[in-house]
Amino acid sequence: MNHRDIRFEGRIVTLEILEGRWEVVRHASAVAVLVVRDGLVLGVRQRRPAVDAETWELPAGLIDPGETPEQAAARELREEAQLCGRLTPLTVAYVSPGFTDEAVHLFVADEVEPCHGEPDETESLILEWLDPRDAWRAVAEGRLITSAVSALGLRHALARAGIAP
């Protein structure tokens, strides 16, 4: 049995020291949704204080208690983009398994159409559709800051379209 020393408990993270040496951040799991329409990928621009920068990321958010990943993905797509669609799970990826257990469930949304969703009043988001090739190059050149799961989604969008980055 691992010895666990809890050093901090917050709303979405807990910091533990395991076996007296491993710093582990327990973090709520999340979802992200890849939406491709007319060859463009939907992203949201927002300020991210943790990296002190504006990012462009796929619509995403935490899985609320009692929600399935698919329910959370549908909710986030409604809240952030005012869109609904058929969701297909693509993969689950750990954000950084060397120090956190945070997993992100990546979905692909097809047959998207406008629908009503209540935006999260704590978020200030700007929707932006980008050509996945341009976005991929901008990320590679450091001109566009994104998350690892958003980069994974971009790569999938390129592969799905048969486009080399």
C-alpha cells in the first residue's frame, strides 16, 4: 500500500506526496471536442492564467460529478460553441502522467448544428475556425499556444482529411 500524504486539497486538484518522494497532482478528468466543418477546425481563444497567455484550444472542460464523458462533451460543446452533434469517442489521453492523473477524453463531433446552451459566465471565450494546416504550422512555430489534446485533435483532423502537416 502506498503511503499518501495529502498536502493540499482544492476545488479541482489535490497534491499528494506518495512514498515520501513522488509529488502527484490528482485532477478532475476533462473532455475536448474536435469539430471540423468545411475543412476548418473549431477552437476557442481564451486567456489562460496558468501559462500567462491567450490560447486557442478545442472546446473543452471538466467532467462534472455524475456526468459521463459523453454528457460532459455535449454540454461543453453547447456551452462554448452553441452547437450540438453526434459525438464519437476518439481517445483518452493523460495530460502529463509523470505527475498528474488528469485524463482528457477526446471526442469528434459530426453532423453539428446550432443549438442553445448557457455559456459559463466565468469564461470569456472567442470562437475561431482555423484551417488545420495553418493551425498546425502556427503551433509548431510557436505562434499559436494550445494544449496537447488540442494538438492531438488537430493532427487527427489533418489525418482524417488525408493532409500531411
